[in-house]
Amino acid sequence: MDLAYETNLENDIMSKPEDAVMLKCTEIPNVTEITEYLLKKKIVVLDLEGVQRDAARRVIDYSSGATAALGGQVIRATDNMFVLKPY
């Protein structure tokens, strides 16, 4: 990850914590909740720890598509955690 971008992302989340939300996705129907936050221009930190691999892949596919449609960016923070940043 680009260090400058990582610093900017941390600054975005830390300076306006009300503009970010952390979600633990446990099943595929949770993707509509993710999209609702993105539409409200909220940064979504998505935790997929413990989610089956196929389900996690579907959640990421859907969420990254929604993020891209809004002109945003998906950042992989760890193996099981993603940051969805709308613009």
C-alpha cells in the first residue's frame, strides 16, 4: 500500500470517526447494510474474520462493485479486513 495514501486514510478515519463505521460481516445479506453506509459517504471497515471463504468472496465482490460504482476505492488492510472508501 502506498504510505502516503495509508496516512491519508488513517487521518480520514481518525479526524472524523463519525464518518467511518466498522462492520463484522457474518452472512451475505449484510451487504445491503454495507451499501447503505457507502451511499451515506461513510468509510466502511469490513471485518470478514471467521466468514467462510466462498461467502467472504461474494461479500467482497458485491462490496467492491458498489464501492467502484460510487467512484470509491477498496483497500485490503489484512487478509480478512478491508476498507471501503467512497468518494
